[in-house]
Amino acid sequence: MRELAKSLSSFSWALSLFATQQVLGLLRAPFAGGAPDSSQRLETVTRATQGSLDGRFQRTFEAGDQAQRSVLDLVFSLASPDAWNANRLAALSSRALQQSTTALRRLLPGEETW
């Protein structure tokens, strides 16, 4: 139990420092002549963590990740100048609903249980 507590403590400390490093890199980017490769680093850590998930936790991660990415796609799409056209809004809303439905289906009970 002691080793588990130590591992959890180290993990949360490392994650906090990693996140801080990425944010500082993004803030310094305009002055350093370009953005660091933060998205690739974050993706690498995310995929390594995801790879250690089993069964329902894996499906839950995938559903939540897909839902979050869909929301972010929608938010960034709404920021574009052509987004406020009625047809474009309808298409964006439809796509977001479809992606959310797909994500939620991954959470439906299957063969595996907690």
C-alpha cells in the first residue's frame, strides 16, 4: 500500500510539472520564434496513459475523448467567419450530434463489466 501511495504521489507530481512545462512553452512561443511541439508531447503522454487502461475504462476514455474533441471542433468551427451561415450551423450541429451519439454508444453495456 505504501508503494502504491508513493507511485500515485509521483505520478500526480510529474503530471503537474509536465502540464506547467507545456503551458509555459506555449506562453513563451510568440517570443521564441514559434510554438513548441506541445501537442505532440501531450498526445504521446495521453496515448501512453490510454494504453494502460483496460476494458470499460478504455471504452470510457475513447468515448470521452471523442466527445471532447467533437466539442472543440465545434467551438473552433464557430470561430470561423463562414460559421454563422444557417446551412453551416445546421451542418455543424448535425455533425456534433452524430459524433456525440457515436461516443455515447461506446459506453453502452457490453461483454465486459467493471
